[in-house]
Amino acid sequence: MEQEKYKVDFGFGCMRLPVLQADDPASFDYEKINQLFDAFLEQGFTYFDTAYTYHGYHAEEAVGKALAARHPRESFQLATKLPLRDFKDEADLERIFQEQLDHCGVTYFDYYLLHNMGTNVYEKCKKYDAFGFVSQKKVEGKIRHVGMSFHDMPELLEEILAAYGDQLDFIQLQINYVDWEQPNVQSRRCLEIARKYGKPVTVMEPCKGGTLVNLPPEGEALLKAERPEASNASWAMRFAASQEGVVRVLSGMNTLEQVADNTATFRNFQPLTPKEQEVIDQVTKIIEKNTPIPCTGCAYCTHGCPKNIAIPDYFALYNNAARTTVNFSSQFAYYNNISLRHGKAGDCVGCGQCEKACPQHLTIRDFLKNVAEKFEGANMLSTKK
């Protein structure tokens, strides 16, 4: 009975599917994706999460080909999302929704979310009644469960649930042990508000874009000392799934080894013990000390950047360079190569579009100045043609 109390579903996140060319988000490696999806289903899990905007607006088509075209509809659950930044009016809502059904090759969605809800889109959602639109699609049988992925402050979440909670079946929140008390995310407080309004929670970014997998050596050593056989990812998954009110945890997977490890964590789920939570608290402090830019790599910030700056790539290099165990010269070489295809950090014109789109509410323009100082200060970069 105690095991059932902590039983949590596990979902396949499709924001970072395998590709053949790193600079082409639509060059899907279908052979590998098919293997990953099949292995996930074989382990008894059925939930797949995608979105209209993932992979340069092509992820839904990839999921349609690798999942819906190859497996019976009743064998999987599919979630996708209405792009709140992209629609212009009521007619656009209907157009995009029909496109999504076509892209995914289905006649209904098991779960459908208002995507990346925040201050920057909430007024538009009220103006064009996006909540009413998804509720009507549920009445029509084209959506089974209506939800919302939320990337903003707890106060706004409370305001939305007080006004529209009766039209939402669940909430998707970013929950991981680094963001639990971070002022720009506040995972714990958002989860408390979702529970207050009786909304089950699906967790996104449990590993914070890989941050909690690629740990500083000092932090990884603490986890290994406590559970030598456990992967870093399993610690992050168990933290998210151990929280009251969480019913599902998502993870993007790129290898069969990751599928095997993650599904094993949820098939034989064990909630965190108080001692393990103490270890995680120690690891959190180490990560915060070694990660100057808390970016998850979602790349929402790059859509429409007038200088085509590879923001998350540069932030990852900056974070790596900040860790004393990483050779800076290799990070510099990567920066040089990326800047030949994209704008440099120093090319930022300060328009602020990236910050409006950032789910983490990062001061991206300020961080880009730091990146430029780190990688461009010596004027050693090749001139971009």
C-alpha cells in the first residue's frame, strides 16, 4: 500500500529528440527515435509529450511518424501544446489546432496544454479566450484532458487558477532540486499553489536540461557515496516524483541506456529518504556555486533573435568554463566554431525579445555581456564572413 502511495507515471519528453545534424533541428534521426519510442513502450510506459514549437516547429511531425504512424492509437497517450506566443486571434487558435492534429496524425489529444503560460501571454489568452477554446475542444472530444505549462511566479499561478481553475485538469510545472527554492522559478511554492487548487502536477525539467546529470565531481561523489549504483538522473527523478501532488514526471531521452535507467527508476520507485534529501541539499549548494547561468537549454530565447545568437549554446560553454575541471581552451574553440554560423554574444542589440520568452526569467542581455567578455575580450575570434 505504501508503494502505491508514491507510484508516479513517467513520460517521454520530445523537446530534444535525436538529430543527424546538430545545427538542423529538423534533421531527425528516425532510426534512433523509433528505437527509443519502442523501448519506452516495451517497458510499459505510454505518455509522450511534444509541442508545436519544439525542434523549430517540426517535433509534432516527427512524433507523428515515429509514434502514431507505427503504433495503434490506443497504445499511447499523446500530449501537445498550444503556442501562446504564436497565435494572433481566435481564427489562429483553430488553424493551429487543426495543424497539430494533422502533424501528429491523430484525431484527438489525450492531454493538451496552454504552452509556457506567463505574464507575457496571459493578457492575450484572456483577450482571445484561449481557456474557452481548449475547453470547447474537450467538449467536442478532441481533447481528453486540458492543462497548462507554467513558467512564472507563484502569484500569477494563483491568479490564473482562481480565475480559470475550473477549466484546467492539470498543471505542468518545472520542478527539480536546484529550482526548488530559486527565486526565479520557485518550484516548491508553485507546487503548493497547484495542490491548494486540487490540480495534479506533471513535472518538466526534472534534470534541469542536463544540469543534474552532468554534475560537478564534488557533487557526484556525494551521490555515489550514498547510493553507488544509482545514476545522477535517478536522484533527480526521485526528488521530483517524491513531492506530494506530482502524478507524472517527464524526461527527454536520447539513448537506449537512458530509457532503461529512467524507466527502471519508475518501475521500482522509491521515494527519497530524509538522509537522501540532506545529501541533495548539499549537492544543490555545490551546483549553485559552479553554475553562474541557470539556463536549461530550452532555446525559446532564440526564436526571432535578430542576430541569430546561439544563446543556450554560449551559456553552456560559459558554465563549463566556470568549472575548474574543464579546460577553457576547448570551450573557446567551440565558441569560435559556433560563432561562424551564428551571431556572437557581443552582437546582441539589447532588444529584450529573448528575456520575454525565457521560462527561467533570466537577465539574458546581462549574461550575454558576461559571455562576450569571457570569449571575445581577447579579440581572438575569427571574423565572421
